[in-house]
Amino acid sequence: MSTEPASKRLVVEANAISLRFETADGPVDALSNVSLQIAEGEFVSFIGPSGCGKTTMLRVIADLQQPTSGTLLVNGMTAENARLARSYGYVFQAPALFPWRTIEKNLKLPLEIMGFSESEQKIRAERYMAMVNLKGFERKFPWQLSGGMQQRVSIARALSFDPAMLLMDEPFGALDEIVRDHLNEQLLQLWKSTEKTVLFVTHSIPEAVFLSTKIVVMSPRPGRIIDVIDCDFPADRSLEIRETPEFLKIAQRVRNGLRAGHSYDE
Amino acid sequence: MTSSSLTLPARRATFFAARNAIVERYVPVATMVLALIAIWYVAAVAMNWALVRDAFEREETPYTVSDVLAGTMDAERPLLPAPHQVINAFVDGVFGYPPLAPRSLIYHSLVTLSATVLGFILGALFGIALALLIVHSRVLERSLLPWIICSQMVPVLALAPIFIVVLGAIGLQGLLPKSIISAYLCFFPIAIGMVKGFTSPDPLQIELMRTWSATSRQVLWKLRWPSAVPYLFASLKVAITISLVGAIVAELPTGGEAGIGARLLSGSYYGQTIQLWAALVAAAVLASALIGIVGLIERGVNSRMGAH
Amino acid sequence: MDPRKLRLGFLLATGAIALAFVLPIAPEALPLMARPYLKEIAGAAGLLFLLAAWFADNRATVVGLAGALLAATASLALLNDASVAGSAQAGFWMIVLASWLSVALSLVNLAALQKLRRRAQQAVNLAVPLLFGATAFYLWEVAVRGLGVPTVLLPPPSAAATRFFASLPTLAGDFTQTFIRGVLIGYAIGCGAGLLVAILAHRYQFLARGLLPLGNFFSALPLVGVAPIMVMWFGFDWPSKAAVVVLVTFFPMLVNAIAGLSASGHIERDLMRSYAASPGQSLTKLYLPAALPFIFNALKINATLALIGAIVAEFFGTPTQGIGFRISTEAGRMAIDMVWAEIALAALAGMAFYGCVTLAERATTFWHPSYRT
């Protein structure tokens, strides 16, 4: 575990979070004694195999699920208050755009719910459409866009109300690798320009190492943290760094963590 | 962890899960039914109140509130019979007379049922035959199918009176015209349902059959029929309820004497409210029984086809 | 279609026309040769069939249809002759056969057309069933009039049409009573109530679990049977019919709306939760729009059920007008052509109603995947 510079505010303080639920085959520990601290402006990836609790951890932080024990402070408040205060934007595995709304109306959905004025909605919609390079698609419907474009709209929607954090649950998992690389670069640009805290769940080791300032390696049965790895690649990195020795060393460390957590066993 | 220490808690967990499932499924329905019956009683009191009180006034006998209350539960020609009155009349109609007596509900139910079942079988056979023709002939599909779909929008039940009258004029009475109406009514939903069913196989599966040079007949028996089974039972359930309604409505025009529809009609002509309600309950019982039988057959077929 | 079979078919049609000139039209009637205009028309039809046989490809379709039209006109004109109607013989039927045969051949050709451009394809898709229906009406007309079927048994379409246009005021009155008052009001109340209860049930899961099985149960019952009870409660006039319609339309809407409101995916629900949306906001922005396809499914089913309910309810007793009333009384009086005119009215009303609901559906649920296949 690394120490944070005192000047950076902590946006997530999790202490001994556990989540246990009953199934027909007995109790399952989705999360077991997970403790974590995330500072403002970091890009934190959660990586691990299915069932390691990474999505569950994200959902607990988002107050979409409640832990059975442990304490959690998000942005200095309880998770529920953080949700009610609209502190984060959530990007799911699927774009989850409403097919009966145009792209522009989809972007305005959270703004309508949160009570922004009409003029403010229009300004924000334009700004974030441009930020994800989708200017001109305002009047289209979701099914007229490709999967990658829909996911970009989903990201723009999550940013539109200026939340402190961005929570992303395998947002690029359903896309092919070429689109994925492209979107990784775009996400990096977005992070640099908006300076938000990003929590990112992924299956892909290269993706995690490329994007993050910190990588949290998790393993299943029970869900727990195996390793926390700091990376500080230069801010203006491009996809080429994926072949450099430093990159490969960190990727190897991630892989070792996964192996230690029995992620590669049956 | 060894297996033995896990099985006991696991079994108890399963037991509680199963019991919770039963509770979850039946308690809400039971509550609703009880609530409906309670509302029914209250409504019966409210609606029959004026009737009963006026009857007391006419006879100029002294009465109390509880007299009127008791009266609403027991009126002879109530506006809304109380549940127990309906149940009593129903039970009386079923068990109180020999099964083939003209006042027995069983007799009337059998009359309606015979027309329903005969019409249903005829309609189902024709509907399936038509669906087979449509699926195998492009001409019929393009020319006939739109008309079948249009016929769904037409109140076909309105044809019942003329059928009965016209067929009566040429000497056909009784079971046959009623069955023809029922058959006509359930023939269309079955045809449409089966067309959907026969065309439901994935194009990939049909292509697979083509790679094996399967004939049309083989594709029909080995692929289309099995795929159509869910659609078959869904449309059979719809058809049997329509067939029942058709048989009941067909009994109306001639001012018929036998059958549930006739019973409804005479109950309304002579102001015999309770008899009317008992006939309705009989119709409901028939409908549920028919759907139940189709459901049972469906479950049998499904389990033989590998569903769990 | 195989050109040889096409050629053979049209040759048979030509042969039929030729036979019509030779065989007697009817026992007491003039033969075809002796009729001034009709023999030209029939002759022209025969020539067109010959031409179609020679073409034996897609051009034969148009030529064949033209010939069929001429032959049909000739046969209908023959029926206007009192000596023919009711006792038609082989010569007459040859003309009918020729007409029907060439339409059938043209239909087979048209139905096989598939790779046309969009507008042309749409026109063909419309033309095929319309042609089929027109032929069915034509055959009905000539069969009934040619064979002399008693009108009380089965009137020809022309008699029903004449009666229809002659009785427009009566029909209008019946339409207003049954459709405008009984159906529309009952439909609005029944569907509205079903939707409201479904929204309540969506909010309170206990209600949903209790009402859904009951809704399915009641949907299957012959609810039109409550018509006499409604008459007892609401009187003979249209309110009792509207009450039956309310009952009949309530349950399908309830069942479908409950299914529709729970059709939203769990990701979309989590999305609304992450926005801390209020239950009202979630209802109007997510659950209701997602439920629209299901709601419209119920609205379409209910359109037909409402009309049936109102008409059948009138069989149980109604004051002095109404479609069901007219059908049962005119049937009792054996005025079958009036009955068919009323049935035509009911059919038109039913199709128009259903068509309006379908148009509204297309406008509001254009985004549903089923429109994109």
C-alpha cells in the first residue's frame, strides 16, 4: 500500500468492507475485509477474474448494493448521501441509452432529473457531445450509432452533470479490440482534461496498466485485494508504451498477483 | 470445508427458500381474494339496502337496522347477491338435481360444453390445416394471410345470430350450428398462431436442414412442428376460451332453452338474479377447467420434449 | 410460375370463353352470340387471354387481369337479365371460370414477385390480398345470383351494399349508439383504469403478485356474460354496454401493463438509482416509455374486444338502436341483407378503430426493435 501526499483529499475511504449473501449452496463472501483509500484525481483500476468482487466493490461505493459490515466514506459522506448528492457518474457494461430518446435527449436525461434549467441543459449537452467527438449526432437515435459511439454517449452522459467521480464497470468489454484501443486513448484525454477521479473495473491487464495511476488486483473466493500497484507513466502517453519494459514489468506484477490469488485455477 | 458440514445448513437453506417461495406466491393472491370477497359483501349490503328497506315499508311491519342487514344477505331478487347466496345456488344447481334434469347446472354445462369442444376441435383442425397451407404456399400467404389478420379486427361474434337463424331456416338446429360458430371463432387465432409457430425456427436451423437435403415434409415434421409447440398451446388456450364464449352467445338468438347462455338469458328475463350469477360461476368453472386441461396436456408434452 | 403451365392456363381460359359462345347461357335466355355488346366484350376477353397465353411471362399478368375484368363485367351484365339470374347454365359458368382462372394465374405471378424496388413492392403487396378479396366477392355475387340462392339464406354482396347505402341514417344512429357511446367510453375507462392499477401494482409489489394471477384468470372468463347484470344495474341504455366494455378491457390492459412496467432492464434501473431519481421521475422517464409496446399490445387487443363486448351486450337487451340490436332484430325478421349491411358497418368500424390504434402505436413506439427487422 502506498501513502498519499497530504494535500490530496480522499474521495473513497473503505475500511474492512465485507459483503456476504446466502445462496442455496451456502453463504458466499463476495467481498471479505476490503480496505482501500483513493485520493482525488487518481485513475484507479480494479482487475481480477469473474467473482473477485471488483464490480461488487464498485456497486457498494455507488450505493447500488449495501455491504454487510465495514465502514465506507465517499466524498466525506456515507455512500447513500453521496448518491443523493449526485457525487458520481456511473458507466455500465452496456450503454443503457433509452431507445425512445434522441442522443441529445439521452444526454439531458440526468440533467432533467437533477433539475437543471433548459438553457443549462442545452449548453452542457453541446459541450459534452463535443468532448467525446460526437458533434452532429444529436438528432440520431441510439440504434443508428455503433456500439463504440453509444458507449461514448454513455460516458458523456455520466460527465454531463459534473460529478466528482466517474465509476466505470467494464465499459469497453463488449467492443472489439480496435475500437477499444481508440476509446482507451480518448478516455485518457478526457481524464486529463476534466481532472476527475476515475474508478475503472476491467478484465484486461494491458488496459488497466495503460490507463491507471493505481491498480487494485483482486481475487475471488472470498473477494479480496491481493495487491495495490502504483504506476506513474508520463501523462501524455500513447499506446506505444505498451511494448516498453516498464509497462511489461508492471503487467507481470499484475499477473503474479492474479496467480497468487488463484485466479488462473479452475 | 468437508462436504458433511455443508450439507445440513444447505438443506435447511433450501427448505426455507422453498417455503418462502410458496409463501411469496400464494399469500398475495389469497389476500387479494379475501379482500375482494370482503368488498363484495360490503357492496351487497350497500346495493340491496334500499330494496330490502322498501320491501319492509310496503308490508308496513316494524323493522330494525339489523333486520335490514340480514335482509340484504338473503334477498330473493337482490341487486347484488351475497357470495354465500351465489355459492349456495351454484352448489344447489350442481348437486341438487339429477344431472340431466332441465334445472341442473350440469345439464346446461354439458350442452354448452359439447358445442364448445366440438367447435374447438373442428376449428383447431381447420386452423392448423390452413396454417400448413399458408406456410408452404407463397400465393396463399400473400393473398390470404392479410385477410385472416383483418378478420381479427372484425367483431366476428356479431355473426352468431345470423348463423343460427340462417342455419335454422334450412333445418340445422341444436349442436351443429353452435359448433360451427365456435369453430369459426377459434379457427382464426389458431391459424395465425400456428403460422407464427411454423415460421418461428431460426433461419440458421432451416439452412442446416438444407445442407442435409431435407425434403419439405422432413423439415415440417422434424423442425417446424417441434418449434411450433409453444405457439400451439398458447393459441389453443385462447381458442378454447373464445369457443366457450361463442357457444354461450350462440345460445342467445333463438331464446334457447338449454345451455349456460340460455340460463343467463332466462335469468335476466325473469329477474332471477341469483340464478344468473350461479350460471356465471358455472361458466367461470368451465373456462378454468378447460384451460386447466389444456395446461396439463401442455405440461405433459413439454416434459416429454425436455423442458423442466 | 412455369411458363408452360401459365400458357396452358390461359389457353384453358380462352377455351372457356369459346365454349361460352357455343353452350347455352340459361334455359330461356338468348345465347351469347345474339347479345349485341356482350359478345364483343366476351370476345375481347377471349383475345386477351390468347395474348396472355402467347406472352407467358410477367406481361401476361397485366393482360390476363384486363381480360378477367372484361369477362367479369360480361358475366355481371348477363345476371341483370331476368331470364339468366337464378337458372344459369354451362355457358354462363364458362365465362365465370375463365375470369377466375386468369385472376388466379395472375395472382400466382404477382405473389412470386419479390425483388422490386420499395414502392413497387409495397404496391404489389397491397394488390395481392385486395385482388384475392375482390375475386372472393365476385364469386360470391355470381354464385348467389346465378344459382338463385334465396336472399334470406345468403344475399349477394350487391344487395347488402344497396341496403347499406339506402339505410345510412339508421346505420349512423346504430354506430353512434354502439361505437361512440358504448365502445369508446367503455374503452377509455377500462384501459385507463387498467393502466392506473398496473402503475399502483408496479409501485407496491405485493399488489402485483396478488393481482397478476387474478388478472390472468379473469381475462379468460366469458365476461360478456355479465351483460344482463349490467343491464340490471345501469339500465337498458348505453351505460350498461359501456360497463361491459370496461370490464372486458380492464384485465388485458392490467396484465400487459404490469408486464410492460417490469420490462425495463436492471441496468437502466440502476442508472436511475445512480441519479437519485424520485419514483415519479423513474416512472415517467423510464418505466412508462419502456412499457409502451406492451400497453399498445393491450390497446389493440382491447379494440376488438370492446367492439365485440358492446355488440354482444346488446344481444341481451337494448332500447331502440345499436348494431347488436339491429342484427338480432333484423335476423329475427329474416331481413338478412340488412344484417349483412350492419355486419359490414361493424367490420369497417372494427378495422378503422384497430387501424387508428396501430397508427398511434407506430408513432410512439417507432424505436422498438421489432420495427427494424
